[in-house]
Amino acid sequence: MEEDKSIQITTSESEQEGARQITVAYNLGGDLASAAELFTAEVVYSKFVQQCRVDIQGLVRRLLKAGKPDEEIYAAVSSYTPTIAAKRGRTDIEKAQALLGKLTPEQKAALLAELEMED
């Protein structure tokens, strides 16, 4: 019997506590050859290019936010090499920062005041 190569994907409808969450399984193949067999080499390559583009955009965005000069950004992109992605979700701190970023200054002040009262 062939080994199941399905990956488990868990996601929720939003980042709010108590949001509906579901885990699904999907077979992407266990390696490059089986993925190409399942989806064609063209699709696998297209997804590879798409992910590399996202990686490079993220690299450039981080360097721009850090105020790096164009020459340093060009050099970083020239030395970019795709790597095996680490499976990682956002930390609780990152999730909280994303939610706090959506609050108005008044809402943030009220929340901080409330949290200080709890200590």
C-alpha cells in the first residue's frame, strides 16, 4: 500500500479568539518527482517561481524598512538562494501586534489603560 503523503493545513476564518478553525489534508506528493507527476512540471515550476518572488519581495521590504541603500539591497537580492522553508506560524506576540496595528490611537490608549489596571 502506498504511503499517504498528504500535508495537514490548519487555518481559521480570522485571527480573533474563538474564530472557526479547520484542518484539511491535501496530497502535494512526497518529493519533487511525485509533485511533478501529480501536477506537471510546469505547475511545480510556476509555484516555485511564485514563492521565490514572494521571498525576494519580503527580503527587499525588510531592507527598505531598515533604511538600507539601494546597492545593499541589490547585493542581497543577488546573493539570495531559495532554502527549505521552515514550517512556522505567527507567534502570539506577532498576532497581537497585527491586531493592535488595526486599532485607533484612542483604542490603543484605552486598552493599555485597562491592561495596566489588571496588574
